[in-house]
Amino acid sequence: MTASPDLAAAIAVTRFGLGARPGELAVVARDPKGWLRDQIRRDGADQPAGPAVSTAERLAGFREYQMDRREARQGDRKDGDDQDGKTEARDPVRIAARMIREGPAEDFLARAQLAATTPAGFRERWALFWANHFTVSGVKLVTATVAGPFEQEAIRPHVFGRFEDLLVASSSHPAMLLYLDQAQSIGPDSRAANRRRRAAGLNENLAREILELHTVGVDGGYGQADVTEFARALTGWSVGGLREPGDRQGRFLFRPQAHEPGARTVMGKAYRDGGVDQGRAVLADLAARPATARHLSYKLARHFVADAPPPGLVRQLETAWTRTGGDLAAVAAALVEAPEAWTPAPAKLKTPYEFLVSGYRAIGARPGAIQQIAPTLNGLGQRAFSPPSPKGWSDEAAAWAAPDAIVKRMAWAEAFAARTARGLDTDAVAADALGARLTAPVRTAVARAESREEALAVLLMSPEFQRR
Amino acid sequence: MTALASPTRRALLAAGAGFGVSLSFMGRARAADGLGRKKLVVIVARGAMDGLSAAPPVGDPDYAGLRGRIAIPAEAALKLDETFGLHPALAGIHGLARKGQARIAPAVASPDRARSHFEAQDVLESGAAAAYGTSSGFLNRALEAMGGHRVEALSVGTTAPLILRGKVQTASWSPGRETDGNPRLPAILGDLYAGDPLLGPALAQGLETEAMVAMARKDAAPAAAGMAPAASGGGLQALARQGRAAAEGVGRTTAGLMRRPDGPQVVALSIDGWDTHANQGAVEGQLAGRLSYLDALVMGLHDGLGETWKDTIVVTATEFGRTARVNGTGGTDHGTGSTALVMGGALKPGGVIGDWPTLKPAALFEGRDTRPTLDLRGLFKGVLAEHLGLDRRALDTTVFPDSADVAAATGLA
């Protein structure tokens, strides 16, 4: 594919990145591929600005709330409805609502601001892909406050490293262990189970989703017995609680007494009992399986290039993956080099988040408050940090192009333009945002608009801007 | 458009969405011929609903032992027959059952056995024999088969569910448009989208639907009055009350749309949040909360439909059931057979639909799950044939491809 430098720049910034900021295309046009390659770096993706609050701190806050709730319940039982102000201030439901609202809102805003302003849009998109691949959703009370820290601690540092390291970081992170119920899973014949009176045992949720979603995929050649065996191998992978010493609380903790003793067989391979290393060994082998390379190569190609990705592109990513043992920097470089990734026609519809972020980038702005983005994302079905399932957000246009959603995108574009268009040279914004992708009909419609507001809304809603 | 701006009703549906309820509906009714009056509502319970708690077989001698601390005690279950009861959170549906307007299919499953949510939902909604076998939904193809007339399709919810994707153009709507809007913009975009197969039809349908829903909601206003969630008042119970009120409001608003002369004939809704791997609870708890929303949704439909209830059948389906045995974390893992609820004024009274395989150790599927005795496609075939008049050939070939060997359930309508 020999696209002109201007067209290649538009592709680099929109398909691989998050949309052009004013002036960005001119810089990128000097060396579009080099601009992308330079964003690949060993130390991972950028971290959103602001005070980094750790998972451990957020979980400590959550556990405090749980204790308050317990006390409040006991209080209720003792003296009925207590109306005084002290109870009000410590009302656990209010505290929880505040905790769940404010922390994640700050995390999400900081992340959207990074996306809107970064000069390394490809690096950010690459990180967002992996955060979505290893979904920790805030739909559960206990994970609502740690989805942001999870992304910062387990995902961003590893996105250009070895896939195995990313997989281990994600699978052993407290947020994932809580989201997929691993933290409480107990080997049926472990010491902990034998000590307990009430039934204790396995929870196979995490083991199944690692196989099905994170590594080999649903056709990866495993069965129910493999899920159960893997779940047994993972028993003991837990999170430090209030009874542990302070420096262990809210952090990964291996509980040998909960670990199912004995050797395990997962997908035909035997693993001798080695405590925490048994689960690690299974993860290492899963990361190295050809089915994992195939599954992830397909998913990357689908995410960046087309809902039905060109088989040649998938093969090139798979080759790079296999050749390097899952070196994600090499896979990213292979994506940049693949001719199929540079076809001129944009095939992907932006997700709601990508659409909003690229709108801010087009006018050189960034969201200043969570209220400017969260309600719209809710309405478009992409609630902040809350994918509906461990599968994460859909990567296919069919999920995001419901008629109502297009009308809502239009409503947001209008409201956004009404707030921001004053003083803009909208013809220049159009040229700066779409570059060589700006078509004559859109240029004309923007130029003929009755107002700057209308012009900007038309640009944002144009077929070219909706896609990447 | 003014009806859309009503803060109370917008807040109400928005609250419903927050509790994981969304709906889609399609198929504007034909002129008032006999079958055209008939209404079908399909509620997809996403995440795998635990049938053994929704309709506990409290009379099965193995039930209490397998379930341990999450068993529904026999004395708490709302009695259906000597074997089965309903979960106490399903009191409204139990009231219907006592009138012969609600029955259970206690051991039903799709043909998928992978225990993957995503694969199984695909099989359930597509109606195919295997995962990813077709990219359209069986309800869409059912309407196509009823054909011979122009069918309008509409989905309400933020994303388009597979069950109604297909050739029949699907509209969609959900609350929340915030501005009155520049009246020129749709026309300008209409021109720009003229050659765009994705955005062009979507925008046109979206605008048309917005206008229709505004009218329908105006008509439905009396029914929806008083449905707004309690304004404030703390406590988890208040939150649960708000969730029930929101779910009931979604049911009533949907019913208001269905009752319109040009209203939809087939409706699909989703309730998510059934993936109870840990702490699912028994008479009270997490699962009880979801079931109470389901109950409120169905009763909202029932109350809102009024006279039209007698022409309606409502089916709940889930992608698979959960393990018969309680797991180590007070929950249940992915299983196989589960319970479908079939309700409505058009339902023929009768007992349990399909055979009960029992929970004897040897009867369990792979030693762990309720063994399915009825194919979910067979249940839907029965409803589509007897209630909506679809013929056997269409059901065996286009609606449920390659399913001639799957018998239709009978005696439903």
C-alpha cells in the first residue's frame, strides 16, 4: 500500500491513535511509520496524571465501609431508626455512594484527559486495548473503586513487555482476584477446608475466563475438566485481608493453607504441586500456546483494522508473536509494518469513548469535569469503567451503531459544539482533524454551515470522523 | 418532543437502565386480524440464571443436600406442585401461576455445552445449532417468516442485542437525549450519510423512532404516573425498592407501547446480573434481588397491558443454568440446564413443561448440572407455532436452522 504521506499521516493518527490534535498531522506526515514506532517503549504506557491512589488504599477504604455497615446494621437492630446526625454522617450507604462516585470519577477523568492530550495516541490506544482485554469491571461493589488502579498497576507498565508478564500481573492482581471471585476459592482437600465447618471449595470463575477470554480462547482446546483442574491449581491466590499485617492488606497474598494439594493436569500437561508456582506454571504455558497467539492476533487485528480483519494481517501478527515468544513490542511493530493496516478506507466505527476523546482532540481541548463525559457515555452504553461482563467492550460496529445511539451521538456533538465552537475557525478544524481524509461533501457542508456550532457538529458527525 | 423532556419519566427509565434492565422490541402489529393481535415478550436473563433457586425443586430429595446454605427452604418456597415452588421474591408471578397464567420449564437448555456465557448467549439469541453459526437473531427471522407485510422493528436500549438483529430493519431508542437540537442538522447529515449503509439507515430510523416513542409515552402517561423511584431515604432496602420501581416502570412503559394500534408485536428485553459465583444468597441476598426485579418487570407488563394481557405470552430464557451443588464461595458455577418461565393471559394452563430429570447423583449432567430434557429451541418453537402461528417448516429451517429433529413443545397456547 503506497498511501501519500498526508493520507498515511491521517491513517496513523486516527486508525492507530485517538484522532488528530491541531497541527499534529503536519508533524506526523514527515514519517508516519516512524512516528508510530517511536511510541513503542519498554517501560509501558503513560500513567494518567494526578495522585496515584493504590489498590491497597482503595480496598482499605472499602473494608472500612463494610465494617461500618455491619455496625450500622447491628445498631439498627438495637435501637430501631436512629435519626441523629452522627448516624447520618456515618450512614454506610452514603459513604459507599460517595466512595464509588468520587474515586473512580477522578480516575476516569484523568485517563480521558491523558487520552485527549497525549502526543502518543497509538501508545494510549494500545494500552486501552489491553485494559479492555483484561477487563475488571466496576459493576461489582468491591471492584468499583479499583478498576482505575488495576489499569495503572497491572496493565500500563506491561503493555510493551512479554505477554506472559502481563498475564501474570493481571491474574494475580487483587482487583482481578476479587472481580472473578478467585480470592475466596479454597481447595476442597486443603487444610483450610478441613478446618472449616461450613462447605468450602472451588470457585472456577477466574480459571475459566483466563482460558476462554484471556489466553487460548473458547476454541482453544480445553474442556470442563481443564477448567476445574486449573481452578484447583489457582487455589490460594488471594488478597490480604484485615487479619493480615498492614503491609499485606489489599495486596496479592498466596494462602498455602487454601491451596489444593497434589499434582494437576491442564490441557494434557502435568503440573506437580509447587504452591503458588503451580498456577504460575499453568499461566506460563497458556501464554506460550499457539492458540493464544492466534486468539490475540485476531483480536488485535479486529480492534485496530476491521471487524472482519484481513487474514494476512492476522498471520503477520501471529508470526511476530510466535517468533518472539509473545513480545508485545514486536507485535506492535508488526502491526505498524503490515501493509493491510494501511488500507485507505476507514473500516472501524469509533466506540463512544474514542468518539468523545477524538472530539476534544479535534479542537485542541480536554474534558474539564467528569460531568462533561460520563452521562453521554452512559447514554451510549459505555459507562465509565463498567463493561457489562468480563468480555469487555465490544469491538464491532453492530454493537455501537444502534439507531438511537447515532441520534445520541448527534445530540452530544451539538451540545459539545454549542459549548466550544465560539471563536474557532471551523474550516481549519476540519482540515486539521481529517487531513487527507476530508472529503469534498464534508468540507462543503462545514463551510456552508449557518454557524460555527453547526459546522463543528457536522464535522464531528461526518462519516469520516465517526470512523477511524 | 415535549414528552421526552418530562424529567420524571426520563429519570425512571434511566434508573431502569442503571439496574441492568434494557429492552428492545420489534414488529409493529398487523391490522387487527387474529394473529396480529397476539403479543410475545422475550426476557433474556444474561449471566446464567440459577433455575434451582428461581423455581426450586424443594420436593426433590436431593435438593437440600446439594444446595446447602443457598437452598430455598421448602416452607419458604411459593408452592407450585408437589416438587416445585417459586422463589419467595417471585410473589407476583406466583399469583399468575395460581390463575394458570404462569408455568415453568425446569430443565431447559440451548444446544450449547461449552459453559461460556458469550458462546451460549450467541446460541440462544441466534437460534443456531452451534455458536457463531449465524449473525442474525431468531426473533428477527421469525418475523420475516410471518411476512407478507411490512414489519416495523424497534429496539430500546443502548446497544443492539443479537436476538433481533437481521434483515428486518431494527429501530432503537433509549432515554436521555438532552437537547431539542438544531432542526437543520438531521437533514445535513442525512445528505452526508446518503451512501453510508451503516449510518444512513440508523440515523433515519433513530429520528423516526424518537418521534413515535414520544407519542407512545404521552399515551402511556397515566399508567406510568406514580412510578418514579422514591425520591430519597437511605438504606439498602430503599435502593432495592427503587430498583423494583424502576423495573416495574420499564414494564409499564413497554406495555404502553405495545398497546398502541401501531405498537410492536414482539418485544425483547434483557436483565443482566445473574452470574452468581459467590454469595448468591437464599431467601434473601443477591439473587433474590435480581428475581424481585424480574417479578416487578413482569408485573409492570401485566398491569400495563390491561386487556391486552389476554393476548400475550412472556418467556424468560437464560444462556445456561448453574451447578447443582453450592460452590466453595456460597455461589454456583456455570452449569447446563436451567428454568424458563412461561407466562401470560394467552398461556394454556397446565403443569411443568418438559420432564424433570431429578437431582439424583446419576441423573446430573456430567455429575454436576441439572440435566436438560428440553431444548430451548423446542420451547420457542412451541410458542411461535401455537401463539404466533408460524409453520413447522419455517421453524425447522429458517428460524432455527437445521432443527428438524428438535420437537416443538405443545399445549402452550
